[in-house]
Amino acid sequence: MKLPLLIFGIAASAHAVGETNISFNYNLYLESNDEGFEKQEGLADPGRTHSIGLNPYLEFAGTQEDLSWTVYFNVDSEAVSDGIEVAKATKKFGSLTVHAGKDYTHSGGWDNENADYDVNLVNQFTSDYVFGGGAAKLVQLDYQLGQHTLSLQLTDDVVKTSLDGDGSCPEVTRNCLRYSGDKGQPAFLFEYVGILPPHFQPLLQIASYDNGHSLETTVGVQFNFFTVTGYLDYVLNKVGYQLGDEDLVDTMSAITFDLRYQAPKYVLRLKYVDFDVEQDTNISANSDRESFDDNHTGVQLGFDWTAYGAEFTPYLELIQISQDVLDNGGEEETLNEMSLIAGVKGSI
């Protein structure tokens, strides 16, 4: 069963100051959720819940000759250090470009490349199975070869995290069963982005992590047919871990599809996300209603009213989400949740 979600948001951006650009972006929305994941047979219906969300971001960008820098700051963070999502410097040397600082890792395909403050549906890969996707401290080398770009990122590897003080794993989680110790070796992320005129941009990402015992591969394509744009990603992640004396591998596969139609005064959006894990431990459902550690499916329908420009864009979204979980008796159960969100977003 799918979950309908409706979202309304606002965003803004500021004007350039000399060599520096400052922008303010925000997404303000009201969400109504039917709490389908909380409904249980024999218990009272939890009823619908209503909430207000705000995603405010400041973006600072500057250039001086062939040196540039970028900072993304989440205004809603409690601490300044937590709010800095991206802080990087970029230097060009002919066909070679060097980036250093905190930036988004090359994983997750076009869906991660295109992620922004106004995204309300993402493929909810559990942290047990995904390397990267968010921002991390890294060094990145880009080499431009005609219409093709080759990139290499070096960043901190995943580390083993114990759940108690003596370093043991009282619960079976992959974060606690990794091969790496508390200080992993550098992880390597390779990316290729090309152009197939006139409409397509292929993408290939390969990430080797956990001291080389896990491998994430993403293939994707972004397309542009004037009024119709979108992208398709497929992720295959081989996650190695140790359970006692056994070397096990879980295989996560994920698909993300995004399609948009641009009219003079509005945009229609369709998005589909899905992931599933084949586990050596033979688990075939999420361990509980909140974890998404085995499967997740979501569909989003969106409508943006763009007649007022990028500064003020009202929008509506309907999101449907389903998952298979293990009930109290250990049997599989399909749960569905539906939400409606209305909002306004923009950049000033």
C-alpha cells in the first residue's frame, strides 16, 4: 500500500556582494499524516497527525580568479558546527580541478547529485547499507576530458561501532559487524559523468569501503527533452560483515526514478523510490516499523505553481509509502502510510 503525502513550502536567495553570492533558501510546509505505520490490530486507531516543517538554508559562494569556495548552512541546526553541511574550496589547474573540505560523496546517483533543501521524498536506505550519500570530509580530483568528467574522492572509511563499553555487539547490526576497526583506511569513490547529445547524461559511481570488503556501484542516466526532464538510478551495494567466524554479504538493490513536466506556469512531478535487501541472515522484512532496514517503497505526485517565479513557489505533494515488517509473532506484515503536504518554497 502506498502513502499519499501533500507538501507546501517556501524558499529564498540573496544577491551577490562583490565576489561573493549569498542566498537564502527555505521550504515551509504543513503535513497531514494518517500514521498508517502505527496502526495495529486490536489497538485504538492513532488518527491523523498534523505538523509544520521548515527547512531553511543559507548558501555562501565566492570566486577569485580560478579559486572558488562554497558553504551550505542549515539555519535550523542547534549548533553552528552541526549546521555546516558543505564547506569546500575548489582550485582549477587547466583540465584538473581539486576540491577539498566537506562535500557530498559520489554515491546514490543523480538523486543524491540533485538533492536540495526542498526534497520531501528520498530513497530511505538504512545507514547499515549505504556508504556516503551525505556530506563528509574529503579530497576530490576532477579531470575534464571533452564532454566527459572523471572524478576520484578520498574520504574517511566507515568504522566499527560497538553498542556497549567492552566493544561487543549485543545486537546484530552491520555497523557493529564491520571489518574495519575504530579507525578505517581511506575509502575510494570513483565517478564518471558524460554527455550523450542531445538529451542524455550517463553516470557511473563505484565506492570501495570497509577496508575493501564492501562495494557500492551506481549506474544512472539524466535526461532532458525540453519540457520533460528526469533521471533514473540503480544502486547495487555488496555489504560485507562478520558474524562470529562467518564472512557474510548482504546485497542491497535500489531504484530511484524522477520525472518532471515543465509548463509555462507550473511543474508536474512524479517520483518512485524502492529498495530491497537480500540478507545472508534470511531476514525478509524490516525489523520494526521505524527502521527501514530491509525494504521501502514510495511514490510521490507533486504540483508546483511557478507563475510567481523562483522566489515564491506554492506546491502540493501526495506521497504513498509501503513496507513489509515482522509482526510480534515473527510473521511478515505489509504496512502503508499516507500523508498530504502543502507548502511554499523558493530562493531569494
